[in-house]
Amino acid sequence: MNNSNFRRERIILNAMQLFMSKGYLDTKLIEIAEVSGIPLYIVLDLFENKFEFFQECIRFAKSINNSVISFSVLIEENRELIKEFEETCKCQKEYIHTGLNPFIPISFI
């Protein structure tokens, strides 16, 4: 993610927090700018008005929700593989790293 996308997402997240806590009508663009630590003109460069900004917040929230759902499905589909990986990690704790052989069982030392 490049810096401008990161900044845009940070501004959107700040706006979402303000919209949720104060409501649409009581949230001002200048407040979003102040909370985001940027000048108002940058907010106005990104969004023409508060309604467009609000719509972008809704789209962003939906994309986050879709990503979470997709990730949850991915985890569920790969539950056995994840379990196998966890078991492998537990087994690796029984080994130590040496200069000659990277994994020698502790019981052999």
C-alpha cells in the first residue's frame, strides 16, 4: 500500500469514528481534518462534499466486512492444514538449533 492510500484510509477511518460517535449531521469536515492531523483542503481534494465522504466510508466499511468474511471462509476451508501447521510448530519446540545440524532433538544432546 502506498503512502497516499494509507493516508486516505486513515482519514476514512477517522471519519467513520466521528460519524458513528456524533452522527452524520453533527460531524463537520473540519473536525475530520483536525482528527486526521491534516489541513481541510486535503479533505476537500479527496472528497467534494460530506455526503460523498460518507458514501466512501460506507463503501470502505463494506470492503472491510467482505475481507473479514473472505478471510473467515479461507480459515474454515483450511482448518485441517492450520491444525497440522500448529502441531508442527509445537514439535519444533522440542528441537534446538546447532551449528552442524539445524534441528537436533534435545534428547540426543
